[in-house]
Amino acid sequence: MMVRLNIRHELPQIGIRQQLGRIDETSIIQPQIRGTNQQARSNKTVSQPSLDLDSYPSRRAYGVRKMDDFTAERGQRGFSDVRSATSRHTQGGWSKIDNAAKRGNDITQNARAEMFSKYEARPVFSFELIPDVAMQGHPSEVVGEPDFGDISVDIETAPSARIHYTPGSVETYLKNEGFIRRWVSIDKYDIYA
């Protein structure tokens, strides 16, 4: 009779639970585009030609005057007439005072002769050059400043993406501890144990 040593064993088993890392892409901020588009404009136009006419010097030569010139001339003539009349009357008065008592001096005859001498005076004609009408022409011009417009694009981006990251994990555990069993049997091995 022979004693046999029987051994049965099972290796330990390690279990692994893992969860993959994940990136949630729905929270990425899209860039915002803002811009202006103002079209260019010429803003140019053409001025009409013009002609300035100054006919006053020629009208004045014909005797048509502005009221300012007319009153200024009449005022100067009035002062001149007053001076000459005052001088004439003063001289006539002194002449009458000095010569009234002298023989052959007839005051009425002298007054009559002076009065009729004005009617016998001959007309005096003077010739003046009549100036031409002054003309000043202004040609048409292109006026205005162009507007060059403004086309600008502003892209606003976030300084960093808002990405939500869920990290993965790995967990190990002992799924089966394993064992070693020993026993003895007689005459043969116990293969079923």
C-alpha cells in the first residue's frame, strides 16, 4: 500500500475594470464674426458755371446812380453851392456897400444884367468815355470729397476652448484568490478531488 500525495491548485485571477476618458465637444465655443460693410461713395458733383456782370460803372456814366452815390454827390454839390452862394452874396454885398453911393452905379440895372446873363449862356457839352460792363466768368468745377467706405471684419474668439474632459479610470481587483489543496490517498491518485 502506497500513500499518494494529491495536490490541486488554482492560480489567482486579477480583474480589471476600466472606463475610457471622454471629451465632450459640444461645449466648444465657436468664433463670432462681426463686421461692417459701408460701400464707397464718390460724393462728387459738378458746380454750374456762372457769370458775374457789373454794369454799374456804365449805368453811372448814363446818369443812373445808386441812392448812396446820388445822395453823396448831391450832398457835396449842396455844400459847394452853399459856399459859392455865400461867397457871391458876401462879395456882392460888400460891392454894393462900397459902390452904392458912387455916381453911375445903377443897382437895378446891374441886377437885371446879371439875371439875363444866365439865360444867354450857351450850353456846355462834355464827352466822357462810357466804361464797358465788367464781366467775371467762373467755370464749372468738380467739388466734394470722396467717401472711401469701410469694410472691416472682427473675429472674436474665446481665449481657450471650453472642453469638458472626463478622465478615464482603471481599477484592478482580485477576482479569484486561488488556492493550493493537498491530501493523501492510498494506492492511487485522487483525480476527482
